[in-house]
Amino acid sequence: MTVQVTITPNGRMSLPADIRKRLGLAAGGALLVEETEDGVILRTVAQSIAHAQALAKKYTGSKPEASVDAFLARRREESGE
């Protein structure tokens, strides 16, 4: 779906109500803005987390030693904590 929105002179824009409802932003909320070569991507925080997890899985696969918890445990062991 493509929707045109207007940016006000002070840089604000409004997302249509139906989009805000679908994204769970009806009562307000945060969006993360990613600038790419192709344009701008708006994601909710939950969408950004899911995107980051998908990227991490792509590069680490199902290797348990590649988890953040495993990394932190190794760092604690190495530092003598």
C-alpha cells in the first residue's frame, strides 16, 4: 500500500489513522526511521527488533555459541568475573 502524506513547514507529518491502528500506534507511539539508498523506511520498535533478529539469525544460523548470552558469558569468563 502506498499513501501520500504531507510534511508541514516545521517537518511534521501525519500517518493516516487506519495505518496507525494496524501498527498499534493509535494512542501514540514511536517509529524508527531508517534512511536507505532507495528511500526511507518507517518501522515500529517491535518491527525493528524482529528485523534485527532476522538479520542476526541470517548471519549466525542456529549456532548457540553466537547468542548474546553466550558472548557475555565468554566475556565474563575471560575477565575473571
